[in-house]
Amino acid sequence: MLVTLYIIFLLVSAIYYFLTWNYKHWEKRSIPGPSPAFFVGNVPGQVTQKHHLITDFENIYNTYKGQYNFVGIFNMRQPQYFVLDGSLARDILINKFKNFHDNEFADIVDKDKDPLIGRNPFLLKGEAWKEKRSEITPAFTTMRIKAMYPVIEDVCERMKKYILREKKDSIEAREMAAKFTTDVVSSCIFGVDAGSFAGEKAPIREMGRKIMTFSTRLLLYFFAIQLVPSLRKHYRISFVQKDVEQFFVNVMKDSIDLRKKSKIDRMDYMHFLLELQQKKNLNELDMVAHAVTFFLDGFETSSVVLSFCLYELAKNQQAQEKLRKEIRETREKHEDFSYEVIHEMSYLEQVISEAMRLHPPIAFMSKTCTESCEVNLTETQKKTIEEGHNVVIPVFSIHRDPRNYEDPNDFIPERFDLENGGTKVHKDKGTFLPFGDGPRICLGMRFAQTQLKAAIVSVIRDFELTVDAKTPEPLVYNPKDIIPNIVGGMWLNYKEIK
């Protein structure tokens, strides 16, 4: 019995030592930071899922901001640098890009096991990233986005009909926004109508959600690589299920066959991919991977921004009426809301920018230091960010910092008025980062903004929005989702303007 107890004691001691042996990491380097809790480190939310990661990051940020430009934290037992200053964030994303050119999760994806995600520029490193990004960049020129604009207008009309059918009841904003972005990107990429507003669940949307959903298997893998970081170099799992991969392969095949048989000549994303296939001799999986990259960028993050825009306008009636006035005045000057016209609307731009400031679609970024460099810890002290370490940039916290924005929790689109410097003055300070910044800034940014503007104009022109009582106040982010999603949903009422 004593021997058994002794063995148990040794095992427990060994496990405890393994989990805590590097908790002096930052102390040895004289870098300040919060003391880690056993097993969970400084981000308990990702383990307990009692609250969103944003809450943990907010607590750290608000404790140390103004004292240091960064601190050292622990993600479970993995040490990470945590940025507390916009100018340092800008340095990392732009000025010192060569020192931080990879994203954290690049090492855990295998393009052979995961051909769809593994070929995504967001996850690629070094030269592979440059090559893939250069292939895709021409797809998002002004000319091509403008050519796809009629598709967006058509989906706006379908959304209006949907609201008229459903307006007797409140409509959940994220659900409607997801229907909209699914139909837009499906048509622009594959030339198919996803039918999201028809009533039944669109298969392509459900498959897209599967890619973005973390299964229990994936969560366990993430925990394992946080506990034993070296695992990511020796053991990788597939993120995309084979049935999802095959679904998108089949959709791509059908779309290519239809395009060739019908001899349709549309300047959409499929047209671009077919041209790219001839120039670069792309194989089938490369084609599908490029399509899925556009689909995920246009579907998920854009639906988040659109839903929060509509929610904030419903909640802030003065802003909603001011935008509606701009829409009416613009309509009086032009025959229709063309691509050029919606991009001339300054207050619309401000509304979207303010919604993305309050609710950034990516709440934080995590970059890997690929080459050690010195940065300012304080005005008088420098420290080295070491190669191989990850650096967390808490976008949500930077956007809500009263040092960067007056009344940061209030929805005030006018703060981005061109007379106040627009978004540029904040981008230059590293305090406005909804799409990231630098060479790895979001590729689909201009396309996303175009579909957002068209959708918002369509809704606000024809409907008065109010927040339904079913919407929880204050909003609570679902701890299970990396991309912000509200527990209980954001329910809005729509009153048609005759």
C-alpha cells in the first residue's frame, strides 16, 4: 500500500513539475506579467469555457496598459508575449514584418493532410505564403469586384423579400447576415445559388460552418500542443473532415463543367480561377483551396461585421436616421446605388468602421517571431522578443482603450469622419486593426466592404430597425467560438418604410 501511494505521489509530483517548470520563464528574463494559474496559465477561459478569451485578454490588458508596451503571459504552460500598445502592434505587423511574418497556427497544418486549409495564405509561411498570395491578389482588383457587384445587388433583393416574409417576427441578425454572405460568395465563386433565403438550410453554408467549427478532437489537440509545444512539429491532425473536403471538390467540378458547357463569360472568381489554372497549371485541390479561402473570408467574418452593424444601428436610432438621410440624398443624385456610388457614401463608411472597431471580426492576432529583435518594453528599457515565441495582439482591447478612443464603448461613427482624420489617423497609430495590417492584411478586405455596404444600404433604405426584447443586454460572447458570436443572438425588428 505504501509503495502504491509513493508511486502515485511521484507521478503527481512529476506531472505538477512538468506543468509548472517553466513558470519562471518571464521572471528569468525580467519581463513583467501576471502570475500563471496551475494548468490554465493566464487564459483560463479557453479551458473552462466559462467566458470568452476576450475577457482574459481584457483583464491582462487593463492591468498593465500604460506601464509597459508588452508583458509576458502563459497560454496554459506556453509563454507568449502580449502587446499593450498600438505602436508596437504596428511595428510587428509592418516595420518589423520580416521578424514576424508567420501566423501562430502555421506549424500545425499539413497541406497533404489538409489540402483545403493547408493551402490557405493565412496559414502558409515564408515563400509559400508569398507565392499563394501573389496568385490570389489579382482576383480582388477594383475591376473584378465591380464586375461581381450585380450578383451582390441580386442577393440584396432576395434579402429584402426574406425580411418582408419574416417581419411579423423578429429576425436574428447573425443568421440573416450569414444567409446573405453565403448566397453572395457562393454565386461569385461557384456561380451557384445557395438558396439560403429560400427557407431550407443551404448545404454549402453548413459545410462552411463545419470548417469553422472546432470539434472536441480539435480542442483536445490544441490543449495538447499548448502543454507540449514540440508536438506540433511531430504530430499534426486534419482540420477539415473528408466529407467536407469532398463536398467542395464536387461543387468545384460541377461549377467548372457548367461554366465550360454553357460558355458563360462572367468576370467573377470562378473566371479568375480558370484563368489561373491555365497560367499556373493548378491541380484540382489548388483550385478548390483558393475557392474555399475566398468562401471562408467572405462568408464568416463578413457575416459577423454585417450583423453587428445592423445591431448597432438598431440600438442607436440617431445614427440609423443619419445614415438613412445620407442614403436618400445619395439616391436623389444618382439613378441607382452602383458600385461607385456606395463607395462615395462617407457616413456609411464611418458606420462600418465604428462597428468593426467595437466588434472586430478577429478579436486577436497571434504572430510567430521568426527572427529575434529588440523592442521597447518602456520608454527607457528595451527587451528582446525571442525567435520561436508567439506574440498576441489583442485587437479588441486596443480598439476599446480610452487612450485610443474617447468613450470607447459607445457607438460613435463620427469619430471616423474625414475631418477627424478618418480611419487613417488610427491605422497610423496601430489602433485600428479590424483587417490586420501590413503585407498580410486581409486579402478580401475590399470585396468584404463592398458586400457590407450594399447590404446595409438595402436594409436601412427600406426598413426601420429596432432591437427586440429577446436580445440579451449586455451582449455576451460565446466562449466556444473564436470568431465573436453572441449567446442568445441579436434579435432585430424590421418595420417597412412605405
